Amino acid sequence: MKHIDSQIRHPVTSAERSVVAAVTAQLAALQPDQVRITLMHSERKEASYNPGKGEGPQGLSGRPTERFFSREEVIGLVPFLLKENGNRRGYNVFITPFSEAVWYILLDDILPAKMAELEGLRLTPQMLIESSPQRFQGLFLLPKELATKDEANALFRLINARHGDPKISGLTHPFRAAGFKNRKPKYQKPNGFYPFAGMIWGGKLLPEGLLPLLEEAKALVRVIPPKERRSSRVLKSIDALAPIAVDTETSKYAREHYRRLGWRYGRDYDRFKADFMLAERLLARRLPADRVAAALMGFSPDILARCGGKAAGVKRYVTKTVLRAEGVKNG
């Protein structure tokens, strides 16, 4: 915690003040209670990282937990983030906001031609970020009293399937912080410069067209079998000693999931967190729980060793992970 606190300071240069203004405006529009910062690298040879990882208070395991940042702390970290964004490694700066009041629904990969269509459907995002040249990210701030997490997640998948990135998964999703460079090599200009991510607008009202989509999302959630019954039915059949039968597409997705985390965060990334992320994403793709469990058992690195070297331990761990990913309180 001391390390990251030492990086917080007031802006000094005009560049720092300019980015502070952009970030301040973005956070004012988002009104988050806490923020996760992620520094992502576009090149596989460089590991991405979360500067708050291991910087929080001590957890039940005795290890430091993740630290989340207040809006004031994020603004104070701008000079440090600018250095990371501008150095030879060229990290891309992403934020993930958290709020007790709203769900943040990201609409990713919006093309310019889509904006007029969204306006016609009364689906203009409340915040619009130009993440790369002629590519945009939109944010909707859905009040939590209007939807459960399952309903908000279904809305997130539905709106992206129709108007954004159909491959995106996971309601809690990072997006670009305003004012920083997009350091993807393909966007580097002949003069060596990179484009900046910028907020086009923020603070718009919740669009009327989002509410009918929310009702569709709620209907989708209602037709899914109750999670407790579904989970207990399919997970009883899981046997950690049985052959793993996972279809080709799921196998490829699972293998790529762990590979990408490895090059983003280095060899020592949190395998348990990675397992939970994979389970959550596969369930979002409507895979049955037993297939999700099979993918974890088949592709999670060192899973047997991490579970005490016993197949029964693997079965218990995988079952709990899938249940937790489904939002079921299991003891």
C-alpha cells in the first residue's frame, strides 16, 4: 500500500494538468464509489498488471487483498499513469468503476455508422468514449433498483449482441480512461505518435430505449432454470476421474483464456481468480454447468496440485467455483 501511495501527487506539467482534467470529467460523469485501475499491454512479451493488486488490507488468507481507489486517488495517480502510458513499455490505461447505486453497462466497439442507429432507437449511451480512431465505447448507468445483477448481465449481453461486440462477456468490464494514449502498435502514426482516448460526452440521462431492452433481458432470465436446481442436478454427475469431454470451440476458448492472462499478468497470475473468470464467462455463453466444470478440470493450470493432489479435492473446488460463478451462495 505504501508503494502506490508514494505515487500520488498533484499535477505539475501542462500535460499532467490536461489529463487530470479529462479524467476528472470522466469520473464526475461516472460517479463511482471505487475504481480498479488496470495497465494493459498490447504486446505479448510484456505483462500487464493491476497496480492495486496486493496493495489492500490483509485478507482472511493472511495475504494483502486488492486495493480499489477513490476518485481523488485516481486523479492523484495521473502523473504515475502518464509515465506508464508514455514509457517504452507503453501501457494502456483502463478503469473499472464500481458503485452501490448503478450497474455500468458497457457497449463496446461502436462504429460511427452505428451511432445514428442508436439515436433512432433512443439508445444513445450516457457516456461515449473514442477509444481508438473511429471506434467508440458507450456506457449506460442502470440504477440498481431497476435490475438484479443477473438481469443487468443479460442486458449487457443482449445490447452488445445487437449493437456492439457480440464476443464480449462479463458485466464488470474495464474500459479506457480518458486522456491517455492508445498504445496499440497498429494505431501508431508515421511520426511515431499515438492517438488519445477521449470522452466525447458524459452525463446524459438514461435513454428511453434501454427500458424495453431491459424487459427483454428480464424475460431471458426468467426462462433460465433456477440456478440452485440446475447446478445441483448437473454437478452431481461431475467425476474428477472421468474423461473430460469438451467441444472444440470451448477447448479453444479455455486454452486462450489462460494463455492471455499469462502474457498479460506474467507467470504468477492468480489461477484461482482466473478459474472463476473462465467459469463466469462460459456460463455467460450459456454452457451447461457440467461442461464449464469439465473445461476447468481440463485446462486450468496445475489444478490438481493446487487442490492437494487429490481428485476429490479437484471435484469439490470446481463445484464451488461454478456455483460461485452462478451467484449461488453455497455455505
